[in-house]
Amino acid sequence: MIPPRYDRPLSCINDPLFQEWADFRCETLSNYYAEMEDLLRHLNPAVAVETNPHSGISGRNTIWEQGVDYPRLLSHMDAVWTEEGDTAGVAADGILVSKIRTLKMTNTLHNTLFVGTGGEGGSTLQMAEALAFGRQCLGDVGGVLAGYDLPDDQRKYIKFFHHNFEHYRDVENIADVAVLHSFASMGFNNDGPAVSTMLFEQALIQGKVPFDIIFDANLKDLSKYRVLVLADQECLNDEKLDQIRSFVREGGGLVATEGTSLYTEWRQRRRDFGLKDLLKVSAPPWHDAHAPEDLSKIAPVQRQAGRGRVVYLPEIKPSIAKPPAARMTSEYWKLPVNSRQLIDAVKWAASGQLSLETNAPETVAAELMEGRKGKDRKGKELLVHLLNYNVAKTPWVKGIEVSLLLPQTKSSSTVVLLSPDEENSQRVPSTLKNGRFTFTVPRLKTYTLATVEVVPN
């Protein structure tokens, strides 16, 4: 047999041989990395392993283009590079461009991300992105990796990182939402799932909703999350469907869109939705395997499902249509037309309680983390990272109100604002009411870190 060739743009892989070949390439590359890892760690158990799979989560289908399945590949390394582009900022057409997805992916897979942030092609915003969404890494700051000949503002960020390193180690991000990237859905369809997943994540990023990117294996334990988002995750096998049902049965929220669960893991069309019992919707008659199905006429659903909550939305409406079979790269990341509907669905599925809420504009991003403090690292603190992606046009954003969910705390906590853009740290007043802790950030230039000491009951 001659293996299939990726020699033209494709929308879907329906050929079982092509599907097997895509999986085989991912498995073979992963096995090769496993051999190298075993050799390196045998020679030196303390060695760190890193490599450069290149594209990250950037709208490229790495599974069939490159034979890269990140959950398998990154299990054999400690650090990973990306050269995807996507320089942090707001484009002329208003698209917020970032590497947030790739940073979140590497965090889920327990890796550190290396990315160019400094030097001639870098900026303080790129450094801030690595600080806020990465793990203990400011990236490649240039100057032969040592920071020579850097602009003064970039040198300030390096000094800030070293001086405040205690806030960047031993941290875990607090995420209300898990967004699934299932291997078969994202690997075998370059249109529907790719578009919907990237756009749903864009709505969460610009809506400041704390979320993680997860993969098939993570469905086994979703206890960390309030809501699971399935953005047109069409290819799910019976085991995964049962894991999703279990999450909802135990009180989790589910937001599913479009063709979620309508196909098997081999992209064979089911007679009806695999999650019909939860979604309470019926699929239209199936006519053509080579034409995208129009599910937009299905009515939205919002329902209580035992202890859990379920939302079904028939459509995520792009602001900029991606051509069929094209990559879902950053020129198509403009907020979807119904982004407000997506955020409202998540909030309802979370029973109206999100860990972080803020009035910051859509061009400000936020990340919420939990860290340890003190010499013994037994103290607890919350860390709110704020980034102004539109700093080139809006140098200062003023009066950002932040509200955190702290149901286990009965007293106000100390809030300290730290920023490499300011000369000194600043303490700001706070209030605690009905389990929510609020404070105001007077102004944000490029990056501010708010540290909140958690006082237990």
C-alpha cells in the first residue's frame, strides 16, 4: 500500500486509511522521542529534555500536517519551543493575537514553553505574555540568550521577573472551564471543529473567563472544572461520552455546539447525537458525507440535567469566514458574532459563579493563578495577571475592577499591585461581600500582577 499524501488542502479526512496513517505518524514520532528521552535520562537522570515541534496551538492542523499530537509528544519532554508567529497585540482589524492557547496547552501537559520575547523582534508585551500564561520562563530574551543590548524597558522586565520570582514558581492556574481538543475531531476535520474551538477560546480569552485547554485523557478527571466546553467536538467514542455524562451527573456544566458527538472516533456519522440524552436535540437527516451539515436550524437548549446544567448552541458565527480547508490561523480570530451568547452560556452552566470577573475592555486579557508564599511555601496567595494587548494604541487602561470568588474566606485580604511599568508596588483597598473579593487596579500600562493574600477561615 502507498501511504496517503498530504499534497493539497483538505477539509475532512473520511478515508480510514488516511486516518490510520495520520495516527501512525503521530505515534511513530512520539515513540522516537521516547527513545531519545530514555537515552538522555539514562545518561543523566537530572537532565531536562526540550525540543521544537514548531507550530503550537495556532490554527494549523499539526496532526495531519506534521504528525504532531501534543499530548503524546510532550509526555517525553520538560520544555518545548514554538515558532508559530502570532506576535502579541491587536491587529488593524481589531483581532487580538496571542500565544495564549499554546501556553495553556503546555501548562496542561506539564511543560514549559520557550518562545522569542526580547531583542529586536520582541517587546515587553511578549515578555508579559510569557510571565502571565507561562511557567517560570520569560522566554528567549535575545542578546545570545543573556539579555545584552536590550532596550531599557525589556531589561526592566527581566529584573522584575528575577526580583519577584517567588510569584512565578509553585503556581497552578485556576480554571472554571475546560475546552476539549479531541484528537479525532481536531485531526480529521480542518473546518468545523477547528473554527469553532478557536473562536470559542477567543471569546473566553477576551471575556476574561478562566479556562484550560484539555485533551482526551483529561476527560477521566474533570473535578477541577465547573464547565466543559465541547465546541463542535464531533468525533467522540462511547467511553468519552460516558465520561462526559458522569461529569454532568456529578454536577458539572456542559456547553456543546453544532455537531458535537454526531460522529464516532472514526468520523462515521451516527444516526443521532451520541449525547442526545443530555442535549435533548435531534440531528437532521444525513444526505452527503462530503458536504458540511447545516445544523443552524436546531433550536438552542438550556436545561437542568440532574445536578448538572446543559447548554446546546447550534452555531458559532464567525465574523470573518475561513475558506474551506484553509488553516484557522490568526487572520480569522476576530471575536465571533455571537460571542456574548457563548459567554452567557458558560456563566449559566457554571450556575452564575465564575472565579474571576472584571470590567476590563475586550483587549485586556487576564489569568488567575494560585501560588504559595513564605519561606516554607505553606502560605496561599491568589495571583491576577492583567495584560493590555492594545498598549500600542491605548497606553493606559484605567479603573479596572476585579472580583474574585473566595467562598472559604471571611475577612478581607491584602492586595499588592506589582508592575515592571511602575516605579513602586502599590497596596489597594479591598472588600469582601457574599463570598466575592473585590478591588480596583487604578491603571494598567502593559502588565500588572495583583497578589492577594488568602486569609483562611
